Amino acid sequence: QCDLTGWWENELGSKMHVDAVDSQGNFTGEYHTAVSSAQKPIEPSPLLGSQHLDEDGQCTFGFTVNWKFSDSTAVFAGQCFAGDGGEEVLQSIWLLREKVDSLPSDWKATR
């Protein structure tokens, strides 16, 4: 059964720590990105999320990261899979919204 609590690392070296997941599936934590196009130094940033508490343990989840070092916010959605050897793997997709100066620049605000 997948347990999101603890440290996770992706293939680019970014890490996140998920604090305890409560009985409703809500959690908080911190994201330590290894990649950024921001001009300021990278800082760990808070995350807030929730997971669907499935009986089979392969839950779906989502969380938002409020980047402390840039005017942007990212949202992640994914699923936790329990591998054959007991290893847990998270598969996710993300969107990042960056602040832009005007409505005509809106086209370049989301990655």
C-alpha cells in the first residue's frame, strides 16, 4: 500500500517531503526543486495537497507548490503505484503558472 509520507526524489534530483497524511487524505510538506528558470536562488517551498484514500493502496493525489523564490505556483496531479518489490513509485504531471505583466502576455504564463 502506498504511503505518501516521507521523502521522494524525481529523475532530475528534485525532492519533496510529505508530512503525515491525515484521516481525510490531506497533507502538507515542502518541495526542494533542483531546476528553475527564476533569477533568484532556489529555496524550499511549501506544498499543500490531498490524496484519495483507496483500499487497494494505489491512490491518486494532487498538491500545490507556492514557490518562495519566484512569482509562480505549480500544481501536480498523479498516482502512487506499489511495485512488485514493494517499492512505491509516484507518476505525476504538473502545470506551472508564472506571473506576467499584462493580459496580452497571458499566452506565455503557463508551462
